[in-house]
Amino acid sequence: MFPHRLPGLLLALVLLALAACGTDPATEAPPAPRLPPRHQGVDYQLGGAYPPPEGARIVVRDHTAKPAAGHYNVCYVNAFQAQPGRTADWPADLLLSDARGRAVIDRDWDERLLDLRTPDRRKRAAARVGREIAECARRGFQAVEPDNYDSYSRSHGLLTPGDATAYLTLLVRAAHRHGLAVAQKNTAELAAVRERVGLDFAVTEECGAYEECETYLRAFGGHVIDIEYTREGLRAACAVKDLRRAVVLRDLDLVPKGGKGYVRALCPASS
């Protein structure tokens, strides 16, 4: 019956079969983020890339650097503050000012804080930082470390923890879309909400010196990397049994190996 309709019918059946078997790349789910290996050696190379030392399976580098071949690579992004000398890259209304119009600055690093007080500003800031996160993925990093999560503590009360978590949640979603794991950077007081934000592991500075290592270990199930900047802090972090293999002492300026002032030390094997 109706032989003149058979070719069209067959074509439709073929197209339906292909659609059922194939996957639209635009709707394909991103790969699940791979967490850093627990209890493994780490090197923190934000001051400049160099060949990873023996035993350092995890390497943290700036987003402008290339990842280290054969290692688990974490990509550093300054997510909550403008890089020194790069303030002009940001729209004026995304830079935090006080009621008198004065710039709010992290004096330790001469970095202008981002204004994250409204959903619109958070969305726009996240879109800009998201481009750097996407670049981390394209370069071959496995994870991203959005720095200065605790910038609200330097905002003279203008920013709140809620502003920080809402903004970081947007960055986490962006990173996860690219298959990147996301580190909480410092900010032990917000470790308890890490699941709500979607964070995967922690990168801490001086958790030994500030007696915060156990807080991060409990919150992140042992997926913690710690960088210390003093011998006293190193000793304290090394005393935490479940952390000591993922602890590294570095100089405060994070000078590349071979440079003046370079420091790197690990926990003693017997600690």
C-alpha cells in the first residue's frame, strides 16, 4: 500500500535510529572532576614554573603557565581580587569602594577587592573569571584554585561570607562544566559549607601555623594540600598524621628553584 511513501518513511526511521544511538555534543555531560590523590607530595610554583621535584605528584601553577606533564596539576586563579597592575582590566563598578568612594585594597598584596554585593555583579565577575578557568581546562589542568575566598574579611564589613559563597558557587559550576575539580583556598571558617558550595578539596596556607589543619581534614575527607612558610608551621603541620605527606614548606615569594631566596622542605620521614 502507498508505495510512493516508503522512501520517505524509511528515511524517517533511519534518522530516528541515528538520533537514538548518537549523542549531541552540545548536551553531553562533562567528565566528572578527578580529585587530587590523597597523602601525596606537592609543590607550589606560583612564582614561576620549574621541573617538579622528585616525589611531588601534585603541582600548583599559575593559570598563565603550562601544566607539568605526568602530574596532577592545579591551576591558580585570583578570583576575588584584581591582580596588581591589572585593575584597569575590570569595569569600575566591579571594583569595591567604600561609602566615600575610596578603593578597598588588600594592603598585603596591593590588590583591589572585587565588588560582589549583588547577584548581577557576582554573575558578571564570575563570567570574567570563568574565562580564565576555561583556559585552565584547555591547557590541561585537572583542577583550579580560586584564591582570596576570604576577601570579605578584608572588606571592612562591605562584603559578607554569603557574598563569597554565592560567588564561589558560580565559579564551581563553571569549573565543573569543564571537568575541573575546585579547591577551597584557606577560609577555615567556611569549610563547613563546602558541600553546599560544591567544593572538592582544599589548598591551605599555614594551617599548621594557625592550628586549622584538622578542620580542613574533617571537611574534605583528607583531600587537603598545605603550604607552610615558617619552620614552626611546618613542624605543626607535620604533626598532623593524616596530612604530613601533603605538606610543603616554601618561601613566601614562591621563588622558582635556583632563584635567590628559594626554599622548599618537607616533613621528616619519621615525623
